Amino acid sequence: MTTNAPIVQDLHTIPRKLPEGPQNIVGLTRDQMRTALIAAGTPERQAKMRVGQVWQWIYHWGVRDFALMTNLAKDYRTLLANTFVIDLPEVVTKQVSADGTRKYLVRIAGGHEVEVVYIPETDRGTLCISSQVGCTLTCSFCHTGTQKLVRNLTAAEIVGQIMLARDDLGEWPVQGDPKNEQRLLSNVVLMGMGEPLYNFDNVRDAMKIAMDPEGISLSRRRITLSTSGVVPEIARTADEIGCQLAISFHATTDEVRDKLVPINKKWPLKELLDALREYPKVSNSERITFEYVMLKGVNDSDADARRLVKLIEGIPAKINLIPFNEWPGAPYQRSDWDRIQSFADIVYKAGYASPIRTPRGEDIMAACGQLKSATERGRRDKAVLNP
Ligand code: SAH
Ligand code: SF4
């Protein structure tokens, strides 16, 4: 993308409000739910309490039927059932990799599909969720980037991905069984399809719901938002979400980054680094994750590694080295193992953790940058929209 290039989006598929019919109660913030309950006839003085009750049923217990909300009067349950639905994206297929990674193909309104990936590890279980169908940005090493943006996901569709994964993992608490405290899904990363900071409001609302202590209750320290570098929204992320930040860095000169992550032409390295320096102070987060995809002969030299540590000097950071995940027709190759190791050593000796990310779920095309739903391939609908 060049600085002034239009962003391509299919306007026909921007979510429309259904003219009539029940409203989805999932994805509403507490304030929005309060307003909706009052509009449905809840007396104002009861509204706060009702929000608390409905919220707990949906987000703590995972209940999907108003009739089961037994601490509400029967008539009130009927009123809710006539006014609202509890609607999640639909799981179309589920694939399980040899390494235990689960990939869900999920259908959302309009017939679009996004992918959601669950990665079990010994000390945690991470869910990688999507924020858009496709992406307006065109990072040259990313499979999703070859797919035009179709639309932003709604807050319901974003938090719904966490809820459907909890369904599949069978991890909603069981009433009367306090021992059921295991957390198979302990972390969330916004590293699936799309650029989360080009869908800021919906991502923020969904993450606020996921963090709410009376519901899914994920700590902000267990949510990581990955951005390609939408500089003006980075400060807002610190202020309004306060989660962990990962940055798709990938290059140490503007010349190379312009090619790999074209948004760099709009917000080059210096501006990006200035924004990153402020982030931990404002969000009170520990450190920023720098994601760095290892591309053979492109960004993987020892000189790159040395430039990298120089650039990020003073920023509390961890460098995640990602061996490039190949996809059909990709214009790059994965760096050799020795090269990755030598790069990692330089970064490590400069005082930064430099884990090399083991590709997970490659056999089911679930690894970073491989996500792209088959149904979206070859889609050609276009219109012009500025983010
Ligand atoms: N749009 C956001 C989040 C989604 S991409 C962003 O760009 O940060 C999640 C991570 O996967 C990013 O760091 C991205 O650069 C990386 N990635 C994309 N394609 C990849 C590939 N083919 N191999 C390895 N990592 C890739
Ligand atoms: Fe979009 Fe991120 Fe892929 Fe770039 S790396 S095209 S921003 S999803």
C-alpha cells in the first residue's frame, strides 16, 4: 500500500443492522447492555442489577438460553427471549493437528469465514483470534495479506471466538463444582486475520468483555494485540485497552520494512519506535513483543540483528523470532536454522529474550500468516473505503 492509496473493501458486506427481529446480546458493553435492557422494558432502577445477572449467565456460566437464567423472574426471561438472541459465530469445521493445535473455521453473518486457532502448551493455552475478514494491508510475506478485506468483525464476532473455543474445550464452569477451575484457554492473542487497530472500537469492546472480572475474566496481561504499526492507535490501545502489545517489526531499515510491511511508508520506523517507547508507561505493561519473521537473505543477517538491538535500545522488549511459514506461491523462503540461531544469539547477548517460535499446526495450515479461508480466495468484490 502506498501512502495515498485507497483501502479496498467490499462495502456490500459491511455488517448491517437487521431492520427488525431480535438483537444479539453478545458483544454489548455493560453500558450498551444497560441501554438495551431499558429499551426492552427493564425499569431503570433495576437495570444495573439485571445487567450484572445476565452478564454472569452469558460470560461466566456460558449459558445460551434465557430460560436457564433461573435467578430472573419467568416473565422477565420470556421478555428477554422475545427481544434478544445469544448468538455466536458458527463452527463449520474443526481440524486437530498432530501437535494438538486446533483450527476452527468459523462462519459469520454474510457467509464469510475466519479462522481461529487454539495452541496448547504445557503452561498455557493460547487462542489466536481474528479481527477482520482478510486485511487491507498487503505485507508481502503474509498469506492473509493476499486476501482483500471483506469486512470488520463485530465485537460479538470477536468475543464469540473465545466463547466458541471455550465451548469446544468444555471449559465453562460447572455450577456447584468449585474444583472446575482449570484454564485450558488462558491467553488470547490478536494474531489471526486482520489488522486489529483498523477495527479499533470493536476490538476494544470485545477485549473489555473478555477482561471483565464477572465473566470470562482474562487478565489484561494475558491478552496480546499484534499490530503492523498503526501508530496513532497505539497510544489509544494503551489508554483504552491496556493489554500487552506485539509489533510486527520484521525489518531494521525503512527500505526493507517498506517492502515487507508497506504501512511503514505511512508510519516509518522512527515514528513507530517513538510510539512504542511511550506504550509501557501508559499501559503499565511489562514489555513489548517484537515479532520478527526470518526471511532467507532478506532481513536475517548479523548486521540486521545488531541494528535491531540498537533501534529498540531502552524499550523493555522481548524479540520473538518467527521462522517464515511458507504458503503456496510465497515469494520468500524460511531462513536456515543456523542463521536464525546466530541472529538469536546476538539479540540474546544484547540482553533481550529471543525465543524462536516453534511453528505450530503447520500440517493443518494453522501457523502464523497461513490463515486464509478457502471461500475468500478469488473473491473480487471491491469498493473504496478509508479506514
Ligand atoms: N495484522 C496484525 C496481526 C496479524 S498477523 C499484524 O500484522 O501484526 C500475526 C503475526 O504473524 C504478525 O507478526 C505477522 O507479521 C506474522 N506473519 C504473517 N505472515 C507470516 C508468515 N507467513 N510466516 C510467519 N509469520 C507471519
Ligand atoms: Fe495484515 Fe498483519 Fe498480514 Fe500485514 S501481517 S497483511 S497487517 S494480517
